[in-house]
Amino acid sequence: MPTDTPPGPLRVLVFGAALRADSANARLAALVARLISDTGAAVHLAAMRDFDMPLYDGDMEATEGLPHGALALRDQLEQSDAFVISSPEYNASVPGVLKNAIDWVSRVRPQPFKTKNAMLLSASPSLVGGNRGLWALRMPLEHLGTRVYPDMFSLAHSYQAFAEDGTLVDPGLQQRLTETVSGFLSLVEADVRYVCLQRRWYEFLGDRTEAAITQRAEE
């Protein structure tokens, strides 16, 4: 008799959105990748430089198609059940290199951000830890149909925040980060594994997935 094949591990893309190699956001991304891996999920840890691409240009797209960096990010998104971005805050908003990548990849059809689960992180030497940039980052992702996890994590005073082993010096922050990652993965697993929950994510109370507003960027 045929038997049910057990599902494989969750697949999660994690990347830091800063170009600087020693960025605090690269370190935060690496820590989160380790926490996710510890749960048994399959993790692909990437860097923004892995997805190098020129500034978005409609004429270039029309004559040359999408650049290799955009296609590489598209491939990683399609191969993942969820993604995590650790992003710096530039002038209270999204780094240009990250917004540019989102703009390029959004041109792919079918649109790869649609219905993906995402968690947003930030690290900054400032008192607010880059949190304002994450609110700005939510807007284009949610417009494109991404299910952005409500609980974002922002690490303040990032230059002093990491221990030599890559964990956070503050045990309370380390625990909160661990719990945030765990909650996110539980939601991803529910969305991926349980068919009864599919297409039941409402952006607003009373909103329905077949309504025009929720399909504005999903086609």
C-alpha cells in the first residue's frame, strides 16, 4: 500500500541587506540562520553582494531582460518557503540597494514575492536599532503579496551587541530573538504543511483573498 511521504524540512532564505562585509546586519543574519538551522530547517545564508544588479532601468529590461543578480534572487525565493531579511536603516528608510533588488525581482512573472512568508530584522548603532527602516520595508513587500511576520526584531547599539561566538551579549535579547524566530517558523510550517490554512491570510479584518485589493500585485 502507498504510504504518505513525510514532508521535507522547511526551506528558508536568510540574507543581510548591507553591502559591507563586516556589517552588523550580516552578523545578525548569520545568527538567525544558525537559530533556524538548529530547528532542523534547511537554511541558505546569502549576502546582498550575491545578488549584484544595476539600477532598475525599464529600457535595459526591455532590451536585455533581467540581470543575473535579479534572477539569482528570484531562484532563491522560488526555492524557499520563507525568507528573512536583516536590513540596515538609511535615513529612516530602506537601503537603495535593497529597494532596487525588490523592484527588479518584482518584474518576474509569476511574481516570486507573492504569498511568501517573511521576517524582518535590523541592526544599528542607534537607539532605535533601525526599526524605522523596517516599517518602510514592509510596504513594498506587503504590496507584492508577501506575508510579513508582525513581530519585527531591531537590535540597538549593534557595535557592542555581539559576543565572540556570534550570539547576543544580552541574554534577554537573545531569548527574545530565539522566541521570535520560533514563532515565525511555526507560522511558516502551518502555512506550508496544513492545506486548510492556505489562502486564509487577511490583511485587514473583513478582507477576502479573492478581493481585488489583495490581488493588486499577485498576477
